Amino acid sequence: MTKHAATDVTVSEMSISELQARAQKARALVAQLGELLPGLIHMSVDERKHSSGRFRAGEPAAMKKLLVAAGRHPELFTALADKDGGKDPKTFEAQPTIDDLDRIAALQELTDEMEMLAETLSDTLLAFGADARKVGVPVHTLINANRSIHPGLASDAAEGLEYYEAQGRQAARTRAKAKAAPAAPPAPGTKTE
């Protein structure tokens, strides 16, 4: 958990209406970020998974040095002329690729900070969720234990109970499928008893 100034009201301490208002303002700021950076690309899960665009630390700078060197000797790289993103399909142009690397550099710190904020928000949700479960799980257990003798309680809790019952049925089906699935045959050359 991060520390905060004594005068700050944290998300745990502010009223729900204040938190909702601030979250709405934050969402508007996120929308403004998107407007500041038009043309951002959103890949599918599969595209992201199989992208060759991941770089190791220091790799963009090293690649840029190679491209600068290649740009000084374009005649040696004419086979790449139609792939380099340049204007002349017969002449190798290193600058479009160098520009892409500079775009990475320009966006990397923002990406890192946004990932840290997203991680912090996600961790905050986990912390609130853990706190909610400390009370919610025993409440669920007590309602289940008392619903047959307290019809009013059962009626008031019906929608919540139905959710957990549906989750339980789904989990049971998943377990049954896993149990019914045939075991994988032993690997060739493996001894079986």
C-alpha cells in the first residue's frame, strides 16, 4: 500500500458519492488522453499474443544504431526498399523505421505509468474485494443456514443466492467434465503398472 499525506482523503475514507464523482472525472481524463493520442492501435488478443513487436530493454536503441548505419549505405539494402515504409519503393529509406523506434521511446514512459496506474487500480479492487469477502462469505453461509426457517430472509436474499447457486452448478459441471475426460495415454516408453 502507498502512503498518503495526513490531509488526503483516500478512496477507502471518502464517501461513495465522492468516490463515484472522482472516478467519473478520472474516466473523463482517460478519454482526454485518448484524444491527445489519436490513432492508437488496439490489437485482438491473438494479434497481441503473436506480435513480433516486443523489444527487450535497450533493443530499440541498438536497432536504431543499425538503421542509422544502414541509412548511410542504402545501396546495400535495396532488397528492403519496398518494405521500409518509405516513399521510394526502389530506394532503401531507414528513416521511417527510425521514426517508429522514436515513437516507441516517446510513448514508453507513458505506457509504463499507465500500466502502473492500472495495476494499482486492480490491486485496490482486490483489496476491497478481500475486505468484502471477510463479511460477505459468512453472511452467505448464515443466510443459507437460516433460509429454510426464515422465509423473509430467503426472499430478500433470493437474487444473491441464485447467483451463487448458478456458480456452484457451473463449477460442478466443470468438475464432472474433467473427471469424465479420458486420461491421456502414457508417453511412449513409459512403464505402466
